[in-house]
Amino acid sequence: MDEIIKACPFCNQGANNKRKSIGNLEHLHIYCASQLLVGARSFCHQKIEKAIFALYYFASMREYGTPLQEALRISSLQERMERICSDNFSKNYKS
């Protein structure tokens, strides 16, 4: 899949920009400094954060009968999700 896009179409816009950035999907979704993509990433991250918070709030209400902010500990769902994320993060960066 990385071979499909050879140069980032967003980094290489403008006559003065002679620098060619590799335009693989990782670059487009994480590293590209194009204002349009930075704004889109920020918007999506905010939406994802709100959705995860709502999910944790629901889990806390379901498990403890109290809102997330008032619970004495995090829900078992949140514990499992954090453990899975941590495990996946370590797997991706060990290799």
C-alpha cells in the first residue's frame, strides 16, 4: 500500500516548495503538516475523545451507579481498554 502514493500531494503544493515528502498513509494520517490535514486530525481526535468519555461514563453508571467523575475507581471496561491500548502500543514499538 505504501507504494501507491510516492509523494504527498498536500506537502508539495505551491511553487516555492521544492521539498518532496513521502506520501504514504502513515504520513498523511499522522505527520503531514498541511493546515487542512492538521485541522481534520484535530477535529477527529476531539470527536473520538468525546465518544470514549461517553462510553466510560456509561460504563461507570452501569457498573457503579455513579457518574465517571464521582466513581471511586475506573470501570472494568476502561481498565481493559487501557490495557489493550498499552499492549498494542508496546507491540508496535518493540519491533
